[in-house]
Amino acid sequence: MYSNLIRDTIQMDKKARESVEELKFKKENLDQLVKEEEQKLKKEMKFHIQDNVKNLKNKYIDEIRVKHEQEKKKFDAALNELILVFEREKDQWIEAIYQSCTK
């Protein structure tokens, strides 16, 4: 019975010492670990930011394209209206200019 207790105590002591050594190693390399994690986080954030910028750029390009088409339709409608008014009124305008010049 005492031999099992001594053996268990030795095993627990061995595990505790290994644990302490592992923690000491981690403590000694903590600066390096922090730098590695910082670099990893920077890469991840850079990727996410680039992805967000790309998505936002595509969204804005789509919005610009839609607005361009809408404004072109408005412009074409206004131009057609202007052409119709010109065709309808040009004879009167020419006559008015002619009358103005001959007076």
C-alpha cells in the first residue's frame, strides 16, 4: 500500500515538474509568441480589410453604373424633348429672328 502511495506521489511530482518546465519554457518564449500572434493577427486583419475594400469597391462600381444608366435615360429623354420642341418651334424662331433683323 505504501509503495503505491510513494509511486503515485513520484508520478504526480514528475508531472508537476514537467508542467513547471513547460510553463517556464512558454514564459521564456512569450515575447516570440506574442510577436508571432501579432503578425498572424495583422495578416488576418489585412486580408479582411482588403476583402471589405474589394467588396465595397464593387458595390460602388455597381451603384455608379446604375446611376449612370439612370442619368443617361434622363438625358436622352430631355434631349428628345428638346429636339421635339426645336422641330416644332424652329420655323417660328427663324421668322422671329428674321423679323427682328429686318426692323
